[in-house]
Amino acid sequence: MHVLYELLGEMSRGSLAGKILPVLRGSSSFTASQRVDRVLHNKFVPHFLAGRVAQVRQSVFPVPADLCDLASLKKAVQDSIPAREPLTVIHSAGSVNLETTQEARDDVYAHNYEGTLNLLRALDGYAFRFIYIGTVFSSGIQQGRIGDDYMGLPAHTFRNPYEESKAKVEIEVARYCEEKGIRFQILRPSIICGRVMDEPLYYTPKFDVFYGWLKFFWQLKKAELHSPLRLCIHEKATMNVVPVDFVAKTIVKAVHSHVGQLNIANPEAANTVEITRATLEHIGYENASFVNSIPTDLNRIEQFYYKTVGALFDSYINNDASIYDCSKLLSFISPITMPPMREHIGGIVDFAKKFNFDERKIDQAAHSANGW
């Protein structure tokens, strides 16, 4: 969604020309074309597209297809895209499922691994370059500073099948493209939050990952559960969060370059204790404290926490072993600068609270006649 906004913004300013062909599934509720219309006729469309949506919509030609169905994907590509036209392909679809179950493994390998390879296979015979949107966490668990080239990283373990699937598909993308003589780029964002650069601020269509962590405390606050919650977060742990509009601007800038591999991470990762304390203050949850090890005498709320969101996010919120090298990012993205996330954490939390961390309410507000 946000990459589409940035592409259309460049088109409206005359710095990009051509057609945009978003490959996306229809559903029982909306066709692929209707889904694009809902993205553009939306109360949260960034203000830089104000008054220009009808104009730029004429450059968007949806391709209805499912990346997990190679036969239908091939047919959709052949029916929609003339083989003679050179393409820049931005692949940013996938599943962010951080669980460690077999079901989660099947999910991420079907959508992230096979889905990506299916797209490459469906484009066989076309002249194209390939921009793959990965994740900094495809590096797995590493010590020290992590540069942009993940292909030469030492052997490592992964926190979950999601990371593993993203790492494996990067290798496949590189191998396939090198064999076929296709130029490719691998861009890797860190943890993504809502918009903080372009108004209306703080918008996000999904309350997952980073928001899933915050939602737990919001639910405790609403339920008025007052038992103490001792959070095991090391005092030096960091959390690397980047706003979605910064990520989208970086991706679209890559369209005009051959940047290769790139970490899209925050050069100044936030201290996890500090950012958690700030979010809890805005949520209004006052029963948390911070400890360096998991207590042995857990109360019921703590037991629930450490079996659910704690188990899912612990290795991310207690990430004090790795630092993402952003020197290449900073020179590449100039003169755009990374917004100071500490100044926006309150707005991010307040936006999510306004909609009760509920994606259905966001969607209703985005398309309601009465605004939001």
C-alpha cells in the first residue's frame, strides 16, 4: 500500500512514468481492482496525493492472481503484461508469522519461499529487474555489526521459520537472477510501525508484529487486571523500529538506482526498556516492572504473558547482540532523514488505542462516510 502511494506520488510530480501493475488477489468481498480502489479512495491516503487520486489511478492496472498458484499466476502475467515491455518488479508480499509451529512453517514457506519463486517463474521470458523486500531478521541471530551483504554471513540459527524462509529465498533470488542475468536488489526493513513522515500521521492498516506486542498491555488495561507483571527485558536491550513511509520512500528511491543489498533499519535503535516504558505510559498500564531474568514465582498474568507474547517476542525485544550497519542507507537516502522515533511513540500508541488495536475499525474508518 505505502509503496504504491510513493510510486503514485512520483508519477504525480512527473519524476516517474509508465504503468503500475499491482499483482494481488481478489476475494469474496472485493475484486483485485476494487481492492486497489479501496487503497486509493481512503481517508488515510497521504496528503501529498490529495486531489490527484483520479489522475494517477489511470496509471494503475491491477493483475488479479495468487502467488501461491503458479498456473493462474503465469496466465495472469501473460494476459496482462506485454512481453516486450521492460519491467521493474518490486516484490513485497509475504506472511509475517513469527510462531514456531509446523502450521506456521507451512504458512511462511508457502507464501514467502514458494510465492517468491513462483513470481520469478511466472516472469520467465520477460525483461525485468527484481527488487526483493526482505527483512533484517533474515540475518538470524548474529553477534556484532551486521553489514548489508548477508550472503557472506557466518553460519547462524534463526528465531523462527519466518526468518529462515526469508533467508533461504534471498539465496534463491540471488542464484536465479545471476543464472538468468537479471539485475536484482535485496532491501531489508527492520520492525515496521505506522507512518510518521506524511500526514495523516501514524496510519497503519494492520496491527501486527510491533503492535501485537503493545496490544497485550492494552488488553490488560481494558480488563482492569491489576496483578503485577514483571517483564524480563535486559537493560541494554534494543528494539529497531522504522516508520512505514520511510521504508516505502527508500524502496521507491531504489527504483532509480542499483543499490544492491541494503539494511533499511534505524541507525539509532531505541533502548527496549525506555520504549516499553513510554508505550505503557501512553497505554495507561501501570502494573509492569522490569527484571533481568524471568521470575520463578509467576502469577497467572505473568504465566500467560510468558507462554504467549513473551515467548513470541522475547528474542526481538531482548536483542542486544546485533547492530545493523546503516552507513550505506544514510548516504543512499540523503537528503531524506530518519525521523526521531522517540518523539513519535506516543502518537503511534494513541492512534492504535483510538481504534482499539482493531484492523476492522481502521478499515471502517478509512471508508466510512463520516470520517474518523
